[in-house]
Amino acid sequence: MNVPKIQQTRLFQPGRIGCIDIANRIVMAPLTRCRADEAAGDVPGSDINVEYYRQRSGAGLIVSEGTQVSPRGKGYMATPGIYSDAQVEGWKAITHAVHQAGSKMLAQIWHVGRISHPELTGGLQPFAPSALAPEGVVAYTHQGKRDIPVPLAMSAEQIAEVVGEFRRAAANAMRAGFDGVEIHGANGYLIDQFLRDGTNRRDDAYGGSVAARCRFALEIVDAVVAEIGAARVGIRLSPLTPFNAISDSHPQATFEHLIEQLDRRGVAFIHMIEGATGGSRDLPGFDYAAARKSFRGAYIANNGYDRTLAIDAVESGRADAVAFGRAFLANPDLPSRLRRGAPLNQPDPQSFYTPGPAGYTDYPALDLDEQAAEA
Ligand code: PHB
């Protein structure tokens, strides 16, 4: 696409998501980095955690890595939580640095459901809508790779308890200085497990019909909205992803209903993983453009966008903003590089989940002198 006046391109212009003013329409997608202080109780906010997010504050909006709403909601080593006071204090250091640098930040509130193991949850049996283990998915624990056990099919009381955990997480996010929350409804984790008929075989009010499978997600949305207001709440969805052994016989019907209900509730945004998470965008079975038209809040597009696709998506009105994951991981100054059409650093998968600064805070930004010369 030919874009002569790059500074006037909408991708780089200010915008608004719900009640949150953003300096540009480039979003940092949530990225699991496994660098919280596990010994201290899954606490974020170390110097390198703060530095990592501060470096990426050129984004109009940052969505935090998934942060579990309770110990049972954890599925990977050293992911941060948002249920204890120590965790809230840790997040405060991060949100403060991001705000000082001129960006906005949401907490991605997360429960992994069956994608876990008792070695990660402090001995608790993972929850799921139905007692079905994910085929071909393993858990990574301090004792090594583990087969994932059959999860506990949640009782109505346990469902209410988890809804309450999401509500508490949203309250904690506001205490921690976040601008709002993104509910993690994607990628085969607990909420997605309820949405799909492949993982939800319940015959009570939370399973069976499309409306029943959407009930858990919508109860969480309602609880979070009651706590912090719809203008600060969005949800991440992935209608077609096969990630984490999720499957659905009719995703168009499931997500059409869910999005209609989200629209009625006036939530601020949908963050859409288009296609297979981290893979092909071109899977048949869901009409993203129709979803975008049926929803009055902001549409954040994600998955495999490059500069040209992102500029085009926002310019054409197909999306209000575009989220970048791995590109942001490897390029702390991604918005500046996109503006200039500069080359990008490539991400190193070997260091995605390893402790310490290597592959975390040491990806180089463009040389400042070089930037000044180009400007
Ligand atoms: C991951 O840790 O690989 C991961 C976590 C959350 C997602 C996707 C991937 O939504």
C-alpha cells in the first residue's frame, strides 16, 4: 500500500478505547514471559519487569501478560498473579513506569482452567467445565514436562467462586493503577473451555445451548463491569484457534451470540485473535468483519499483522487498533520502527520463558542518532 504521509496515517494517531485515551493505535499484546518472583508468591514488579514494560511504552496501550486470578488459575511457571496484596504492590511499580512514559495499561486477567497441573497450582486439581483432559498438551513444571491430568468438572458453587475471583482481580487491577482489564477469553483457557462444545459437555445452565455455553463468560463480564465499569473492560477472543486442544462444531454461532451480548453490555473492546494463534490468519469459519460491524466498542485486531496490514486495517476502518505480540517482544521501540518503516529485530523463542534479562530487556532499540538523522 502506498502511504505517503505516514504521520497522518490513523495507526499512528491518537484514539480512544472505552474511556481510555491512547496516543496511537498500536497495542502491545499480552505475552507470557515467566519472570515473576515465584518464591515470593508469583509477585511481579522486579526491576527487569518494570524495565521490560517501560521499554515498550511507545505503544498506545499495553496489555499485561496473563495474570492469574487465583492460585488454581495458574498454568505455567513464574507467571504473575493479581490476587494478593504483594502482587498488587508489584504491579503498581509497573503501571507507574508505563504511565510516566506516556502509555496506558490493562491487566489481562486469566484462569487457565484445565491447562495446568497440581505442581503449578500448589497441589490443587485444575478446574474445567467437564472432566476431559486436553489431548496432546503437556504442562511444564519445575519437575519437567508432565502429562496433564483429568480436570475437575466445576460445581455451580465453584463457578460462582471463580466469577468472584475475576471480580476481585478487576478490583485489584484498579488498586494497582491499571487503566482497566482485558478478560482472557481466548486460546483454550477456562473461559474458552466453557464456550466450546468440544470441551463443555455440561447439561446444566452452563452447557448445551450456545447461550448456556456463553453464560460463564458473561457472568464474569457482568461481575467485572459491576466492579469497574464497562468503559474499562474488554475481552480477548479467538474463535478459530485450535490452540490448547480447543474445538467447536460451530464457532460462528457461538461467537456471534457472545459478541451480541457483549455489545449489549457496552464493553469497551474486543481483542480478536484472527485465525490460529501464532499461525495462519486464513482459516475458514468465522466472519470477523461482520463481528466488527455488530459491535459498537473498539475492535483490536491481532495475529500476524505486519506494518502494511496494520496500516491498512486501521485506515480502512476494519479495526480501531492493532495488537502485536512477538514483534513487540523483540522490538522495544516497535511503534517508532513501524512509523519509519525500519527493519525489525527477530524474536528468539529460546528465551521467551527463561528467567532473567536475556531475551527480555536486552533487545536493542534503534540507535537514537540514526533516528534523529532519519527524522
Ligand atoms: C503461552 O504461555 O504460551 C500462552 C499463554 C497465553 C496465551 C497463549 C499462549 O493466551
